[in-house]
Amino acid sequence: MIQPKELRIGNYISRLDLGNEEIRVEQVLALYERVKTTGAFDTICEFSDIKPISLTKEWLINFGFEANDYNDEFVIIKGAAVYTLDCEYTDKGVFNFVIGEDCIHGDIKHVHQLQNLYFALTGEELILHK
């Protein structure tokens, strides 16, 4: 189960009570252990009704990362900084975030984790280009 402290407005999650539909968080009501979501179903749901979305190569490409199939990395350029996700890919999706030669965070498995880390490093949201 996702904890309230893990979510930010704009994070993508999956709603179990809506057939695993992927939606965005509009508001986190941590005190009441609920989350308000946007999309076709603009409702408040319990934390027990949501789950994280596994990070896949498709999600990275939709966020604007470019694949480098030669060394299994995904790169996004932000100003002068180059952010690289080193893909140690399993069926569940495991990525390491790298800036230059420094590994910043290991085991990024879910979409909301990548969104939160990217925001912390750049001060901007990842934009979904579907």
C-alpha cells in the first residue's frame, strides 16, 4: 500500500476500485488516509484502493526520456544537466537515476517515485507526452 507521505499532487497511481485505471492525484488527504483523483472519475478514495504503477520503458519514453538501446539507458536533458536512468530492468522494473557519474537513487520501481525524484532535482514536473 502507498503511504500518504509518498504522494504529491500530479503523481500517477492506479485505482483498484476502478479496474486498475491509471489516474492522477489531485489532493492527498493524509489525515483521513484518502486521496482525491482527477480524470473521468473525480472522486475521493481510500489509500487501500490505490496502488503504485510499475515504471516501464514505455512510461519513460512517454515522459520524454530518450532510449539509448546500446547501453540500456534512458536520457533526458534539462538545461545543462543530463539526467540518465540506468536500466537494470526486470519484469517489475528497476532503474537507477544517474547524474554524470553519480548514482543519486537506486531501485526506482514506480512512476510516482520517478516523478518525485525528478521534481526534487529539477524543481519541475515530468510532463506526460502520450
